[in-house]
Amino acid sequence: MGQKVRPTSLRLGITEEWRSQWFAGKKQFGLYLVEDFKIREFIKRQYYYAGIPKVEISRTRGKLHVTVWCARPGLVIGRKGVEVERLKTGVEELTGGTVDIAVEEVREPVLNAQLVAEDVAQQIERRTAFRRAIRRAAEMTMTGGAAGVKIEVSGRLGGSEMARCEKVRMGSVPLHTFRAKIDYGFTEAKTKYGNIGIKVWVNTGLLPPGQTIRDVEERNHASDA
């Protein structure tokens, strides 16, 4: 089962939190769902090179809260906050409501599966040999402190006539262990031979028995205070 289901959705409420947090009735649910998709697509397209692995969206009465996680927050904030104001204006035009934008930094990009996948995609688009690209990315992730990593690329690799799949695996990636903090990322590299799909699984360790990610975060906040 772990092979066929997205690891992040499989672990919701255990090691993962919902990336859209709101409640709506039947009439509004579909509208909000499409709106969330458009917001994420807009932000990703405008600030792709800022390294954005996820965008969290929450709704309160009459206000939309958007948290942008990025590896290079300076590109999103801009000088004196010019870029973040431009982003806020763009999202407000898209949704037609009041929007609150927050920018958070991804402290360890080499342990974020989506950023690792996008890095591999950029290397392949620059015509780096795919085996070298995935092995180098896997080694950097393991050096960054991961317990395990698996990277899989598929498509017309190296311009071959027939599409095929290649992968590299280091360490332990237990997809059936719910307490394992498995981060998953997917992207596509656009080459002249067609698109090459890149999937990345990163294992950053196990949660203590009987605890969820929210319990761990609350304990960390209490210790910081």
C-alpha cells in the first residue's frame, strides 16, 4: 500500500499536517478547492527560483492566510518588502478578498524532498547526466542528516527511444511505517525528448511511539519559550 499512496497524505495527522485548513459547505467547497490550486500555481510560477516546496492556506471569517515556505525568502520578500506586497496584491486580485501573506524559511533544503526533486530537474535540463544528478543529490541529502533517501527518474532518459525508469536508494525508506517522517516530492524536467518525471522520498527519522508531529512541535515551542 505504501508504494501506491502518496506518503504525505497517508500520514496526515501523524507526521504531516493539512496544507489547507478551512471548513466549507457543499456549495463553497469546490470553489475554495479550485481557489487553493490557483493560489499555489500562481505563487509557484512567479517565484519558482525561490525554492518553494509548499504553500499553506487557512481561512478565517473574511480573511485568507497564506504561508509561503521557501529556501530563499529574500527573493519573495524583496528589498523593503516590495516583492511580498506585489505577491499580496496578485493573490488578492486572484481571490477577490483580503489576504495575509507570511514567508517562512526552509532551514534544511537538502532534507526537503520537493526541493531535491527540483534541483535534480534543473540539472537534467542543463544536460547533466541523469545518473550523476540523482546520485549527487542522494549523497547531499544523506550528508545533510537524512536517515534514508530514494530518487526515481522515468522517461526517455538520455534521449533513448523507449522510456524507462532508473532509481538510486541510500539508507532506509520504510514506506509502511506510519511513524517514519517520509517527505515526498515530485516534479518534471522538460527536455527536448519529452518530460522526465522525478520522484523523491526522504526519511528524516521516526517519531516517538504514541506521539504525533503536533505533540513534538508543541514540546519544541515550550522548550524555546
